[in-house]
Amino acid sequence: MTDRTRVIARRWVSFFPAVLLTLGALQAALAAPPVIMGRRAPDFALPALFGDNVRLSEYLGQPVILSFWSSRCSTCVKQLAVLDRLFGTYRSAGLVVLGVGVDDNLPHAREFAGARKTPYPMLLDIEKSVSRDFAIDRLPTTVLIDRGGIVRYIHSDDGADERSYVVQIRTLLDDKPAVP
């Protein structure tokens, strides 16, 4: 081994712990629960793509699922299909589902929502203010809110399976509304 090779090897060895610390911090940041978890969901009013405006606070006392989607998101199609099935099952128990589109292009959003024929309102967040309030950083993201308006669960990936949603929805449905 030459002197130059030894110097390079020593530099890598001294640099390696810093890389590990950085990766550990990054992993901890990604694994940390979103800031909004456990807090009151920010109220909003958004236009429905088909129908009247919808205000989140109108559903206080009912468990609510917000599904953030975009017409350009292929995994959003799968996510919305799962929510369609779950809504069909738990609608009669009081579950509310609201789709929140973050598209910039209104015609594309209308076409996408019309093709889905969802049984729940599809809203449009053109200015992204609601998405910012809920700290949405990837699509699809699903936010589950309890009867008291508190954010209880967040799924920020396409890997959430239907079984975990069922358990969480049943938990929200079993919660008794808080007495003011």
C-alpha cells in the first residue's frame, strides 16, 4: 500500500462516522410523526368539483378521511379505489370521506374526478393552502380525523394496506364524541 493510498483510506475512515450520523438523523426525521398528528385539523372550505363548497367543520362529530390526490399521480388511483370500498362499507356508520385534489389544471382535475365516479365529494385545492396546512409533501396522502376534529392517523405513501385502514377506521367509529 502506498502512502497516498493510506492517506485516502484514513480520510475515508474519518469521514465514515459523519456519514453514519447524517444518515441516522435523516432516518429519524423521516420516521418522525408529522407535526399535525394529535392536533386539531385545520378548518377549510373548498369548492367541490361537482356540487357545492365543503367546509371541514361541518363534519365535526363524525370521523373524516381526507385523501389528497392529483390527476398526475398513478398511485392516487389505487388509493381512491381503496377509499371507495371502505366508504361503501362504513358510510352507514357515519364515516365521511373527502378527496382533496391539488391539481393546477382544473380541466384535468374534473376529468380525473369524473372518471373515478367517487361516491364522496372531490374538492379542489388550487392554491394549495389546505395542503400546506396539513403539511402534505407527497401524494397520495391520507389523513384520518376523529370525531373531535383531531388528526389521529396519516398515511403518506402508497404502501398502506386496506387492513390497517380498517383497524383505524373502526377505532375512529368506536370513539365516542367528546362532550363540549
